[in-house]
Amino acid sequence: MKVGIIQFPGTNCEYDTQHAFAALGCETQILWHKEETIPSDMDLVVAAGGFSYGDYLRSGAIAKMSPIMKALKIYADNGGKVLGICNGFQVLTETGLLPGALKRNEGLHFISRHHYLKVVNNDNIFLRKCAVNQVVNIPIAHHDGNFYIDNEGLQELYANDQVLLKYTDSVGEIENPNGSVDSIAGICNKNKNVFGLMPHPERAMETLLGSDDGRAMLEGFINA
């Protein structure tokens, strides 16, 4: 399996992401944001976390103008699998590949810690190796992670099984760190080939680092 990882000026998780997928036996390639095409042999393209363009406008708002995003939209429209992590999630909402938007955290502070998530839906390639209602421990690190969508859009997400992950405590009770609508931490598009989440599964690959719960999440893409 070959995984492409998009690199914007200011991203800082592309090599973490590369390390995570390499640990799962994948071939990886860093894709510079000025590239105008996605290589035809890519099985998955990841928009990595970090602070693209320093988040000097809205998070992901400048990155959406990069040449590679036009190519990514074509790739996704043709059924290619896309994963956006943290800032990558913000970029995907800004480009319209995923619904909703990410706002400043409710408490206005940067949050960096492990946090529990509950799997809401596993009828998709991303979370197919996790169980519904399974609680996983995954790091979060964001200032603008407050997921917002209007009520009509929220109902549509649930109607199409697009809500994938929610913030909880260790036993699965709602515990919302950033004010996200309905405590949502991760979603997908209607076609279930574009995925986004604020937490960092690529940072939860080894128990030595506090959790290896991210492995099962990323393994869903392998041989899918």
C-alpha cells in the first residue's frame, strides 16, 4: 500500500504520519503542496497536522489555495481515499471535501493532552477494525478544534452515518474538551472515502508514548 502525505509550509506532523504508516508496512511519499497532480499509484492521501501557513488567517484557509488541493479534490471525486488529521481536517472542511467548519476552542486555549474518544460508527474503511462504542485514547493538540455545523447539517451527518468519533471520558461518557457540536471529534463524507478528525492517531502507535490505540484506526486503510 502506498500513502501520500501532503506537506504545506508550517505543517509539523508529516514525518510523524510517515513514521506511523511505515510502521504498518506501507510505502510512503511526502507530497509538496505545489504539486499539481496526485501520483496515480496512491492508495491513500493524508493531509497531516500542524499549522499550515502559520494559521495566519483561519486554520486551513490559505492551504486550500495550494495547487495540490485542486488535484486532491479530483482524486477524492474519483473515489480516492483521503484522511485529514487536525490541521488536515481543517483544510478539508475549508475546501469543501468535508462539511462543517472548525472554530476557536470554547475555552480559547490551546489544548495538548491525551483524550478519550468513542467510536460511533465503524461502517467505513477507516474504523472498520474498531468496535462501535469502543473507547480509545488518542492525543489532541489544537487551538481551533471546535467543530461546528448547523442543525440541518448535523441531522444529515447522522442520517448518513457520517459521525465517526466523539470526545468522551474513559468509560465513554461525553466529555467535550473544545466545545464541538455534539462532542464530535471525527466525521466522513457521504461517500465514505474522505475522513477527518482533530485527534492524532499517528501519535498513538506505541504504548511507550502513552497509547497504541491509533494503530487499529490507521490499520483500517491497509488492504481496504
